[in-house]
Amino acid sequence: MVIAWLLLGAVLAAPTAQGAPIDWSDTLLKDLDAADAAMRGSHPGAVDLRNPGFGAQLDDALALARSRAERVASYPGYWWTMKGYAASFNDGHVSLNALADAPDLPTQWPGFLTGFDGDAQVVMTVDGGPGHPPLGAQLLSCDGSDAQTLAARRVGDFNGRWNLQASRIQGGGEVLLEQGNPYVPALRTCVFQVGGRETSYALRWQPLQAAQRKERLADTRRSFRPPNGWHAMPDGSYWITTSSFNADPAEQNFKELTALLEQLAPQAEGLQQAPTVVLDVRGNTGGASQWSIELARLIWGRAAVDALPDRSWVEWRTSEGNIAQLRGFLQKLEQAPDASPELRRMLESVTAGMAQARGRGEALWREPSEASADPASAASQAGPVRKGRVLVVADASCGSACLDALDLWKRLGAVQVGVETSADSLYMDVRPERLPSGLARISVPMKVFRGRVRGSNEPHVPDHRYMGDMRDTRALEAWLLML
């Protein structure tokens, strides 16, 4: 069960509380040392005998970041060095997040941004000013660097997993942003293909405020997070939206998904007989897999879901920080009257098992697999396979527990539509490590997945690719009806 949600939750030198300027190089080095200590002390990869190269990866990541320290004299230098450090692990579960006290990055744009449409980078948002390439114009190069190399060096090196289509969709809008990164050169001129001809445009940089930045980047991703909910369709089909699997009882999403399952429970027979059930996970970056399991039991029937063989297992890194993180979340679940009893029991078992293993000096603890029924017996009790179709609408945001949902639903016969999802490594269920500066936190995976059918950093590819704007629900629904 993936529970990654548990855990997550101008450029002058900023003054300290005493009014003295920050020594950014020293700040960087201290935060790097703390991040490195957290990774070595709590990441399962550091003690994973099946991944003997992880130690060298830790050494190389730290060495590159430390080599940049002397050049760091501002917050952007600090930030992009730390971003490069996290990105070097090529793992979406090792991420850097700015905290509330961090300064804003200075951001400029040329009045337009590109985004990825397949392998091409095309203009997807413009401010209407003069001298811009039109919407749909394809970026060919900037200052002598071809578009693909440009994107990889300006964005991919600081985001990681640039081989994934989803990573390029999510991050590609930043190719033509200037955000104070001292490790990439400022751009002056770009060449676009416009109406079959190559046309050069001089870039005229102008400030881009945070709110506008968010809106413009959303245009380049063509993705959004619709509200959780469900509705019946005229032909007796169902459309169910779960745009987050966050299961923190303190969050609104927990209340919404709890209510959604309560509303759908009396509809179980209708769901199982419906001609079509659409499971909409646009914008869903993960959370707890329990939500997707419960939905599957309503749609396919408990017997069919529970009859699926599962030969996978997980091992937890038994560090004090990891155990404390899980115990803290268990306390929150115990205080939440609507929390899943199954989830509480799982956390009780895991925290106890990890603590006992740590007491024995074991760096990894194998979580016992749930007992499964005899496959032949389980199959005979599973009942008939549902005749109606199940469509899963997923976008490039889908990661972590959202990917596990597709693992399960597609095994049960669901058909994926939309665009290629993100992907995750075999290290997961992260906890946040606040860095000494108070400017950022780094997420540290706590467990390693064994025996998973889907490989490390392997995305889910749609059976039917949607070429339109994934934010346009009405157009998407009309397209689905024609499949």
C-alpha cells in the first residue's frame, strides 16, 4: 500500500533575524550535508544490496553540488544547486520543496511560453504583445542550441527523469523562463517554424509575477485538478473523479473521498452493471492506494479484486526518523473517526515491526504480505467478469499511488485513455526532511518495493491517446463517447 501523502505534505541576499546578510555558500553546504545525512540514514537505497550503485550515486550527487558552492552568492544559486542535487537521483520521490520563508525566485519571460506536444515544443501561451511567434509555432533552436538540447539542459538537469514524456509535459513550460539559474545562459534569440518557414525572434524579457507564472505554466501543461465527485450519465454509466488520493484526515480531500465512497456504496450493483464507468484521475499525483482499492471493489466486486494474486512485498528502512514519521501519522489517524480501520491496522503493524527490527540492528524490515486465498478457489468465488467497460482518464500528473491505481484497475480490465502518465522508482512513501536553513525540505523515500510488475520509472501508456486539451472536460467526454 502506497502512503506517500503521509508525509507531505527578489534576489538580494535575504537578511537574517539579526539583520546580517546570509552567507549563501555556507548555507548551501550546511543544507547539503543535512540532505546527504538524511538520504544515507533513512533512504532504503543506502542499504539495498540489490542496488549496489546507490552509494556512488549519493557520492556523485553531493560532490557535484559541493563543487558549485563557491559560485553561490544568492538565493537562486542556492536553490538551483539544491534542485540539481535532488534531480540527480532521477526519482520523483526525491524532490525539493521551498518553505514559506524562502524568497521568491526572480522570474522573467519573453511574453510567451512553449510546451511539449509529443516531441515538438510549440507556443502554447502568449500575452498578445508585439514581436511574438504565434500560438502553435514550433521552437527549433535558441542561440545555436537545438530545442531538445535546450530543454534538457535548462529544465531536465534540474527536474530529473527527462526521458519521461510526462516530465517534459510538466516541466517543458519553463524552457523560456529566466529564473536566476546561474548554471544556464540567458537566452537572446530563438528560431521558430511558422507557416512552414523558419523565423527568428529576439526575446524581450519582462517580469512575470508568481500568480501569472502559475497560470501561464498551467497553459503549457494542459492539465488541471478537477473537483472530486461523481455523476450518473443518461445511459446509466458513471463518471467518478478522484483528483487526489491524499488520505490525511486533516485535509479536505479525505472528507471528500470518504463521502464519495459512502455515496457510491449503495450504487455498487449499478456500478457493476453499468455499460461504462469512467474513472477520472486527472491531476492526481498520488496519496494512499486504499482509495483505489475500495473503488475497485465497488466497480468489479470485492471477490474479483481480492482474488488477484499479489507476489509483491515491501521493505522499510528502519531509521528513527522514518519510524517517528509513521507514528505521527498513526496518531492523526487514531484521532480521525472516519479513518480506514484497515489503514490504521497496517500502520500499527508497520511501526511495531520497524521498531522491533531496529532493536535487532536490522536496517531493513520486510512487511508481511497479506495472506491470499488459493488462486483456483479465489477464481471460483470471484463471480462473472463485468461486461461493461471501465475507462481510466489519466494525464501526465499521475504518479505514485495514482500509478498503483492504474496497475490494479488495468489488471481488472480497465482501458487507459488520455496521455502517458508519470512514473516512479521502486523507492517510495516519502517523509519530509526540513533543512537547517528553513528555506527548503527534501523528501526521503522510506521503503523499497519488491516484485512489482511495472518497472522502475516505467509509465502507463494510454490505449487511446487524447490529442486535445485535457482540461476541457466537455470535449473529453464527447470524445470518450465515440470510442
